[in-house]
Amino acid sequence: MEYALAVRRNDVPENIQVCEFFFRPGAFMNHEHAQLNYISTNYTHAVRDLMDNGINVAAQLVSAERRPDGRESYSYSCNPEVALDLVPAMRRAEREGRPVAIAAQVNRNLPYMYGDSEVDPDHFDAILDHPDYEFPLFAPPKESVSTQDYMIGLHVSSLVRDGGTLQIGIGSLGDAIAYGSLPVTSTTSATRSCFGAPESWIVSASRSKGTAARTPFGRACTAVRRCSWTATCTS
């Protein structure tokens, strides 16, 4: 994005002010414009702060799908968390006299998701939909999963009840938790040995602190601290 390059060069034109509320840690050290215009908030209050700062134009990538009756439908895909609250707030401001425009750009590389993410065309004031403007989506770097992450993931998987739901973040630890949950349904002897015999865990630590936890399966399991523990299963 051109604006981000200008921010990094400390070369933002005087008639433009770029305000952001999310930075990757350490990404804009010694960048005066970014530091002075950073809004310290979180997603719970993002809509409130956007409205307080006078937002009147919102644009977002969406996915599209043709319904059986031939009508086009749109989806906020996996990014509805701000827009679904922001658009009604902007429409209220519009009724009170604020000029408002809500635009969508279609990119069919986004997964089409249903439920609250799905909206009708009249949800937007303008829709840009042309193959020339679709592009491959970028993703966060896929970090390797360390031994410590694997052990934490395996421990977490032992705490998940049948039919439970997890909210997993992005990163190697989230990958390890998802991977560690797969053997829970396994009937292999190795899996039974790990989960069924706590004494088979060998834990060595640089600190002499540990936490014993009761799992939903009625067995004790040793918690593994990411920064200081390594553990192996004898099976």
C-alpha cells in the first residue's frame, strides 16, 4: 500500500493524516507520523473510536456468490467483526446529516462465508467487481512449531471436552494446539500411553515451578510452561 510506504519514509503529504489502531509490535519505531497518529484502542471499541474520529467512507474486500435465483450476494468472509457494527453506525450518522459512502471490492479468493457475514448488494453504496482487480491473498508467515509448542498443544488438547469449542490465535502455538487436538480421537497405543499414564511424562525444567491440573478426563496432567519447560513422552 502506497500510504504505508509514505508513513515508513516519514513522507506523508501535509494534507493527509493516517491514523491507525493496530501496529505489529515494533513495526513503526522512530516513525514520527505513525507514532503521533496512533490510536490506542482494541476491537471492542474500534467502531466507537472510528465514529468519534468522523469516519464517513468505509471500504472492504468481500467475496461474492450467485444465488440460485440469479441474484448476486456478498459476504464479508472471515472479516466481519468491525464492519457489521460499523455500517449501522455510519447509516445512523448518515440519517443525521453526515455524508457517508460504503464501498466493497470483490475478491473471490476470499472464502464465501454465510450467516451474519452474508449481505445483500444494497448494503453497499458502490461495488467494484471485475477480475482485473482480484489478486492473490497474503497470509501471515508460517512459523515452525517448536518442541515446547507441541507439548503445550498436547496438554491443551487433554483439557478440551467432547463437543467443546476453541478460539485459536494465529501463530505456531495455535498450530500446535490444533495439531495436538487430532490425537485425542485416536485409539493408537502411543496416544493411550500419553494420555492414560501421567507417570509416562518426563519433565525437565530450568525452573522448579510446575502446575498440576485436573483434566475433564479425570486425570492429572503436568502443565508445560512455554518459556522454560521441555518435555517428552516415553512412548
